[in-house]
Amino acid sequence: MANIASTSASAGSDLTARALREAVFAGLISLGLFVLFVGLKTDQNIRNELVLNQRWGLLAIFVIVAAVGRFLMVAYIQPAMARRKAAKAEAEDVVKEETFFKRNFSKIAIAALILYPPVIVALVGVQGSLKWVDNFGVQILIYVMLAWGLNIVVGLAGLLDLGYVAFYAVGAYSYALLSTYFGLSFWILLPVAGILAAFWGMILGFPVLRLRGDYLAIVTLAFGEIIRLVLINWTEVTKGTFGVSGIAKATLFGIKFDASKDGFAALMGLPMSSAYYKIFLFYLILALALLTAYVTIRLRRMPIGRAWEALREDEIACRSLGINTVTTKLTAFATGAMFGGIAGSFFAVRQGFVSPESFVFLESAVILAIVVLGGMGSLTGIAIAAVAMIGGTEILRELSFLKAVFGPDFTPELYRMLIFGLAMVVVMVWKPRGFVGSREPTAFLRERKAISGSFTKEGHG
């Protein structure tokens, strides 16, 4: 017993020493990385001269956080994860019964989303709910719908698309221009925008039929940039960088959300507030997102969905089975683009203004990151990733109390890309298949395998 106690004590001291050593190294590395970005800041004074400001306190906080975080990781978190992994390996033969929450997670989430606006209104009032319903509800659901649309192309068909924002732009400008020049209503233009975006998806699909991997990514990236540059330079129609403003709002069975006597608030006997329109948009984008999920699930169980999965796993084997890869790729591009176009038309209605600056490559990168971080092929994981990324960005705007810690010039939202990059690194290291990584095929032959062949190179199979 004494030997066992001495052995465990020496192991614990060795672990603590290693944790301290790695914490010092992490602090030195973070010091070298952040000294020029955080410790020093350049500004211009009133004479337009460059002034160098020193922020050593903020730099010290970054270094301390990195060192303490590495110490906790090595000394406590990694050993705990190793013990948990060993215990899981010992108990993997025991079949665990799913809990009620896990079994009905989708239904509970939908019910919570339906109750979200009235709960927020009850907590903070009608006018106070404007920010929470719009920024934390509508904004997140737009990205959920976009990510679910891109999931068809990337997650199911395995086609890396870096220009998905182009279909988003096509849908937005289709509604903006057709409603402005021809006076068509939102409910007519909503499917029209999806059809036009699907048409452009097929146009993109034809040139890339023979491409795969990095070459496909480059071509789709170029397509997204081409659409953006056309929107900038075709000033006679799109008004260039000035954008299209004064876009008509959506109506509810012909009822407008304005201050007129026939408006929604007047008919319902409610005080005038723009929050009612945002609540209406919340339920509208929720319905569109649920429609996207429903269509995706139904298509995945149909022959076309199984053809997408076969194409994702191995294109050569897909051809050998007699599957027409041309139509399979085109349907994947067209279906994903259609949902992107519908989301774009909703974006135009919500903003009332569209410009090319809203459809830059960064938007495609964010949508693709949501799909990858959530788990390609997993609708639940993608929704969780969208809430974490987009909702986390919006929460940064509310952390004004950090100005008391880091100074009045500190703006938390400017660090969103840094946090976004760190989150991607952490998730890709610890969860390489995403939050909910399940790329299991919908059809199985005799034996159901939990891990597909695409993950064997990662050491999972």
C-alpha cells in the first residue's frame, strides 16, 4: 500500500511539473503571438500622425489566460478525459437506453422556438423584445437555413462549395429587383427566388462535373466572386455599391405591418411597435427552416439521397453501380441553391436593403464552417453550431461591462474572428467530426457500421 501511495504521489508530482512546464511554454508562445497584435496599437491623432499606444495590461491578461488554460488542460482536463475514455471502453458492451430528452430533442427544440417570442415579450416587454427576437432569433435561423441548404451539397453529396453565398445573393436581388420594378408580392417572389437560384445552381454544376476536391472548391469560389462583381458593376440594374433600398415588406394575408389604420397593430388593437413585424418574420423563417429540414430528411431517404451519399463516399464506385453522376451532382447543386435563394429573399425582406457588401466570401466561409463544426450530414449538429457561432457573435455586442476591465476603447465584437478561429481549432482537434458527427448512410446491407470509410484516415476506423 505504501508503494502504491508513493507511486501515485510521484505520478501526480510529475504531472504537475509537466503542466507547469507546458504552461510556461504556452505563456511564452502567446506572448510572441500577441505582442504585436494586442500589446501595441497604432492610432492617428488630429494631425494625422501615427501614434503607437502600449497595452501591456491587456497583453498580460492574454498571456495569463493562455498559461492558466494550458496548466488546467494538462493537469486536470486531459487526465479526466483519459479516465472517461477508459471507462467508456470498458462499458461499451452495455447498451444504454436513450433518455426522454435525447429521444425527443427535435420536438422539444421546435416547441421551445415556437414559445420563444411570447416568453421574451413577457420578460422584457414588446419593445424590449425587438433585439432578442431579431438578433438572436431571426439572424440565427437565417444561418441555420443557409447551413442546412449547404449541407445538401457538402454534407450529403460531398461537393465542396465555397461560393454558396452567390445563391444567397441571387435570391436577395431577385426579390429586391422584381418587387421594386414590377411590384410583385413577397409570397409570389419567394418561390421564384428559389427557382432562379436553383437555375444558377445548375449553371454552376455543368462546368464542374469533372472536377473534385480542391479544383471544385476553386471554381465555386470564383463563381461566388463573379456574382458579387456583377452586382457591383451592373449599375443600371443593381445600382452597384449603392444597393437597392426601399424593398417592400412582407404581408400577412394582405395585412401590412405599418402605422396605417389597416395595419396589423390597429386591427388587433395593439400599440404601434415594429416588434410585431420582427415576431412575424421570426415565425416565417422558422417555418422556412423547418421546411428545409423536412425536405432534406425526405430526400435523404429517397433514391436521390442515397445517390448523393454514394457520390460522397466514392464517385468511381458510384458510377460502377450505374448511378448517373451528372444528374446527381446537378440535383445536389440545384436543391442546395434553391434553399439559399429562398433564404436570400427572406434576407431582403428583413433588411429592406441589399448591397454587394452583404455577400462577400466571408459569408460563404462562415456558412461552411457551421456545416463542418456541426457535423456534415447532421441537421441537429449544424443547428447547434449556428446557435453557438452566430449567437456567440451577437452576445459579444452585449458584453459592454468588459470596458471596465480592458478600458473604454475595448470593443468585444472586434475579437469575434479571433474567438471564431480558436473555436474552430478546438473543435477540429477534439471533435473532428463536428458537434454531432454522424455521416452514417441511410441504407445498410446486413451489417450497420458506425464509422464510414472516409474517417479511417483520421484514425477512427
